Amino acid sequence: MRAFIALVLREINERKALLAAAAVASVLPLLAPLLPSTGSNPAADIREAVMWVVLGGLPPLFALLLGVGFIGRDLAEGRMGFYYAQPLSGSTIWFGKLTAVVVLIWAVELIVMLPTVLLAPDPGRFFAAPEVFDRFTPNWFAPLVFWIASVAVVLLAHAVGVVWRARSAWLVVDLFAFLTVVGAGWIALSPFLPIVAPEVGVTGLGILTAAGLAGLIAGGAVQVSQGRVDLRRCHRTLSTTLWTVLGACSIAVLGWSVWIRSGTIEDIRSFNRLAVGSGNWIGVDGVSDGRMDYLPRFLLNVNDGRSLFIGPAVDWNWNEVQFSADGTRAVWTEFSAIDQWPMMYADLGVSDPQPAFTGVVLGADRDEFSVSPDGSRIAVLEHNTVAVYQIDPPEQLMAAHIEGEFTPIDLRFDDANSVRVLASSTPEGRGGDLHWHLFFVELETRQLIESAEFDSPLRWGSRSLDGRFPDRLARIDVDGEEHLVILGNGNGEVAVDLGRAPRWSGLRTMADGRIAVFQDRDDDHCIDVFTPDGSLIHRIELPAAEEIYDGAEVGPDQFLVGLWSWEGEFPNRTRHLMTGLINLKTGKTERTLSGHAPVLGYWGVWSSPGSWEVGSVAGRLIQSEDRVLSLWDPETNELEQLIPVLQ
Amino acid sequence: MSTTADPLVIDHLTVRYGRVTAVDDLSFSVPRGEVYTLLGRNGAGKSSTISCLVGQRKAASGGCRIFGIDTWRGRRHVMARVGLVPETPDMPPGASARELGRFLGRIRPVWNAEDYEKRLDRVGVPRRLPSGSLSKGQRRQLALAAALAAEPEVLILDDPTLGLDAVVRRTLFEELVGELADRGTTVLVTTHDLTGIEGIADRVGIMQHGKLVYDETMDGLKARFRRLRCVRGAATTTDEVERALAALEPTETRLVGARVDAVIGRADHAAVARFKETVGITEVEVEPLSLEEIFVALCGDGQGGA
């Protein structure tokens, strides 16, 4: 230790001119406010701004110079022999010199900062107050980042300096190893970056970066210990150590990546999102132990437990799995690159469903896609173009561009030969209100026809196309008061007038055509049941809760609603879920299921046509507070746990 | 020749730079308290040998031991007892003699600060100037002072007089003689200053093309190699002279007219007497040679080797 300290002090002394240079540079922030161009900005702010600029430039510059020279220059100029002629171990020489450089950079930072900090109105905030990167990042973080970056520059510059000076044939090995490590890193981490699982990707990059720095540190130590004054041997030992460490780490990261991607449905601890349709298959992704934000996604048959991995979920890629109305086919998008989303499908009617490519690749900015009721076709809305493809064999059937200043919003197959598109526009002179358009794509005639336009504002998500009732388009008119009407889907004209609905929160058209409107009235809620032509049948009061959402029609006159409320006081309050089974005929709440809520109608659950059918599997899916997914039998009140899969 | 007690042993050392073999299967040892001078022309492999000997360069095969410790593996322990004056002084250029003394005083197990200061005074090395600002001779003196102040048991000097003027060269070797007499230090020195080393070396090794071609005591070498001058008669052919000389193992022969001038490697009385009896050879004279003359005779172009 005595020798180590002596060497550190000696090396610092050798380079003390850098500290003098830093002292000169530290004056620059003090002079900056004297410049005429600084205007009326406060002097303290100007000093601080210039200080950050100097701090961001000077230490990395010194790091570069020191990194190239602190060993490499001595080696090239034949001065390393002095150290080897002393009773100093190789590691003492390396770590002593490296420590001196690291301390020097740190000292340079302090010297640059010191005058500005001392003259600041509140010097303490430089070490505690949040300012630099964002309001959550403390100021001391910036010098720390500069310092770490500078140390990295030192190590990198050292390695490059040695390699450059040696100019040995090992350069070929370096190049090969570099490309191998980069390739392995790419193979390991590109499946996660930038959007599939950024936390995994960034962690992997962090591990590789740390391994690179560790490899450079260890490589330097081995180089000094084993290469000594032989420059070529120095290069060889440095490279061997660096690439061994990085190679081993790359293999480990590669293995980790494979492990993360090899998760089965049994690994999912809690589900994240669901896609449901009319059949027994659901799409589900979820969190699993050790896989961070990587969400493996599966098709799961809730009846027999068969599952099929369909690539990871991408957090913002909503509605990414859709089922045909007959439940025989699932179509989904997978992420392969920023602007590349291949569409895949699987036939669910066979015993061993397998993923297959539809032949269609979507861009990142596509709007929607839809599957035909028989699953044979898909329609894609991309920019202002509607394209329809046949899945098997893959073939584009037609593409039509919606001319004009429209914003297509939704599309849906009415049947295999007809696609309906809802679009909006904002014509001039209408006060910014949206103007709505309905288009039909007729595959037989290959024509795009505008069937209706209307200028009433549609709000609150009621603008979606109702799969079961293609002639109806719900809307809420907020022209002064909330006035709920149902528009005809074909012409946009009012089909049903439900009157005023001041606290309207949801609307569901029942199998027999009755209309249920959910009213949210602070702590108590109700359902207004209307006849198909809009006459109020009765009002059903619901159990007390803070929020209500419409669930599913699970049987004749049996309707599930989701209720949730908060228990306790902020910030320790907890959410309480409850499912209510409402008899629409009697208006009674027949059963409640505490701690669970129906998944249909809940955020993060995407429904394909048929999922809302009476008695559908989707309607009986129940989630717990901690995202455990179960299938509920309202008759017996029994729960069959689906996710996590019971071992 | 080498014994396990010898503090400095070079054992079948081979050093290569790529495809070039700089030192080829070199072996010799230096007994305790002996001054061994390793001679050779530029590029003979002396500095490569020294570099391996002090553990700075790894041998392609074979190795070096000092105090029985492999110098590559145990460099740190070895260098605690070894002083080195390299061919080119390599101390940090920003360090003054004073800083250097302070630094070495902290890291060396033995440091005679008083001796260091006295030597610097004696040779006139400024204390405060960075070593990079000193003259070549001053830097070399500084290196020597630093090596000696550590009171090493083995001192290795790689061409210590290179670039020094005649006065400094003589001073350096004279001082060295004094130091060595006091301490009984084992010394290995490579030098081109053969006149200076002649008075203090106990043993001489001569390297040529990476190989050790002679390894003898100084006295033995000087007794063995002599200059022979003679005159050949008019009837005696040069072939007859060369045939007669062959028994004396000449390393250098010059025939100028009737005069014969040769350096012989076998100068015992019996052999010379037999040569004198050769018909047609007269005025035979045998004279001693200086180390430099022996070296030139052995390592001159196209000559030498054993």
C-alpha cells in the first residue's frame, strides 16, 4: 500500500500542470457574465451555464490525453522500464497510475466547479437540488456522470493507444473479436430494443458496458503485469484479457437473452393484457419472474390449457391480437424492427396450432387492422389507405385510398366481402367540431363508397363500430347537455334517442336488442334499461362503489358489472374490486364476488367480434386485484384459475 | 561453470522478435562479488539479455535467475535486491532528482539517502531540475546514483558510459571500482568502453549474433590471446606461413610483404617455440593485447568465433 500511494502521488505530481490548467479554466465562468452579449440574464445563471460547458468539455479532453499517454506513451518511449526496475508489482504499477489519472480528473472537476459554486447564491443546491437533466436529477449527478464517462474515456484511449502503437497482427484478432462481441450483443439484445423490453435491453447494454470497462481495467492490469516493456506482448495480453472478459460476458448475456425469451405460459405470474374473442382461445401476456419488462405473449385455450407462444408483447401496441368472429383463426402483429410489424396467424381449429406468416408487414404508423368473420381475410388501415388481404394463400385483394383530409379511425368487416371504415375530418367554419364519414369497401366491385357523413361531435369512445349491430353507431351529443343517441351505422342518422344521460359512463346493447346505459352518480350507480326503440324499462340501483364499468351478458337477463372502490386513506388506500351479477329483469343483484372483477370492459382487455355474446367464455373471465386470471362459473360460483397456471 | 550458489544465472536463454532470434541459447553465470562484463557489437543481443535478466521481457525459452528466483515470475522480489542502470535513463522526465529520491526512498526496501545526495553532489546533478531537462551525462549519473543508493546486492549496468565524455567515463568506472570494493556487489556490465572496464572486470563474455562465443576470466583471455609479429623469408610462401600459424589458432592474420602480423589464440611457450623453428620464419615477437584489441580481433568482420 505504501508503494501504491507513493506511485499515485508521484504520477499526480508528474501531471500537476493539468490542475493548473483546470484552475485557469475555472475562471472562465466568472468572466462570462462580463461579456456584453449576456444581456439581462442573472450573473449566477450565466456562471453556472458556462461552468457546465467547461465541465462537460475539459475532463473528457484531459481523460483522452491521459488515457493515451499514462502507460502507452511511457511504453512507446521506453520509460516503463523505470517502474519495472523497482520492487513494484505489475498491478501496483497499473492501479497506481490509473488511480492517479482518476483522481486527477476528479480534482479537475472540483477545481472547475469551485469558484462558481462558492459564488452561487445557494451553494448547497449544487449537491442536493434538482436542476441539471430534469427536475428529478440532482446536480451532483452531472459531475458524477462526467467523471464516470471520463474514466471510461481513459480506459478506452489507453487500449486504443496501445493497439495503435503496437500495430501488430493482433489487430485482426481485435477486429474479429469486436465484431463478434457486437454481433453477439446485437443477437442477444436486439429482440428487446428499442420497444419490446427496454428495461431488459438497457440492463443488457449496461452489463456489456460494465464488462467492457472491467475488461479494459483487467486487460490493463494483465498487460502491465505480463506484457511489461514488450509493446506487442502488451497488445496481445491486453486484447486477450479484454476479449475473454467481454466474450464470456457476451455469452452470458446471450444465454440470459435466450432464457428470457424461452419463457412458457407457466412462467407468467400475473397477466398484463388480454385479447378475447368468441371461442375458447384468448391472447394473454404477462409478467414473469426475472424477466423484467419482457412480457411473453401466448394464445391460451382456456378449456384444455393448450398454449402457443406468439412473440413478446409490446407495451403500447394495443389491440395486437384479434380473433375471427367464428373463433377459428387468430391474427396478431409481431415486432421485428422499428417500422416492421409482420402479421402472423394461427388456425385454432387444429390440435396443434402453429404460427404462420400472413405475408403482410405493417409499418409502425398503421392505424388498425381487422379480421374477417370467417378468418380468411384481414383488412389494414395504414395512413389513408385500406388494404384487404387474403391470408391463405397470401394475396392482396385490393387497396383503396381515402382521398381528402380524413383521419381514419376504425374499420371492421361486415362480412368477408365488405369492410366498413369510420373516419373523421375537421372542415373549416365548423368551430373545430369533427365531421364524421362512413365508408364501405366492397371487395366484389373493388370500390370504396362513402355511405354517410354527419357532423355531430362524437365523444367518449362511443365512436367505435359495434360488431354485433352493424347498423348502429352510439354517440353522445354534448351540445349543452349530455344527450345520448344511437346513430345508424349506415347513414349516421339517429336510430334511437335515449334522452338525457347526465352521468353516462357506458352503453351496452343486449342480445335481444335492449339497451343498458350505465350511470355513474358519485358513490351510487345505476343501470337504465331501455327497449330497442329507446323507451326506459326500469332503473336498477347498483351496490355502492366509486367506479362502475360494464362487464358482460353472461346469461338471459344476467349481466356482470365491475365495481371498484378505495379503502383507507391516501396514500395508504387500497383498491377493492367487486363483481356484481345483476338480474336485469328483477333489478336485483343476485351475487357479488369480492376481490374480483370481470375482464371484459376493463382497461387492457381487447375484444374481437363475438366476445360479448351471451355466455361467451370471454364474458366469464375474472381478474383479481393482483392480476390473477380465472374463469368464473356464475351458476356454481366456482373459480378456475388460468393465469398463473397452476402447476 | 555455474553453481547453484551463483547469484546471477542465465540458463539457455533465447529471445526472439518475431522471426528474428536476438539471443540464442545463452548460458552463463556470475559468482558472488564478481564483475562480469558482457561484450559484443551492436545488435549482438546484450540489451535483450539484460532486459530478460531484469524481468522486463519474457524469454522465448530458457530463463534467468537472480538469487535463485526466476526473474520473469519473481521480478518484484528480485528487483528489491538489484540495481539497474539502463542503456537509456528512463526515469519520469518531470521528476527532479529530489522527487526521484523521495519516491525511491518510499518504495525501495533499502535506501541510502545520504549516499544518494553525496553522489549527486559529487557529480554535480541539480536537485530541482526535472530529469528531462538534465544533460545525457547528468541523467546517467542520476540513474547510477539511484541504483547505488538502493545498496543492491547485484548491480546491472547496461552500457553505462554510452554518450559520456572521456572524463566522466573514467570517473564513473573509478567510482564504481570504489563502491564495489566496499560492498562486494555482484556486477554485470555491458559496455563499449573496453579500456574503462578492463581494469575492473573479473570475467568477460563476448556475444556474437546472439550467442556467447567467449566466456573467460579477464586474465585468462589476455593470457590466451597475443599479437605475433614475424618476417618470412623470400623462399617461404604465404601458404607455408599460414600452415605454420594454424597451430597457434590465429583469429586475425595480416600479411604485408614479408611481414606477418597476427592475433593468436594459443600463445603458450611450447607452441610459439615450435612456430619459431619453422623454416624461413625470422624475427618472431609475441606481445600482450589490450581487451579492446582482443575484442576487435574476435569480433571484426569475418573473424572470430569459437
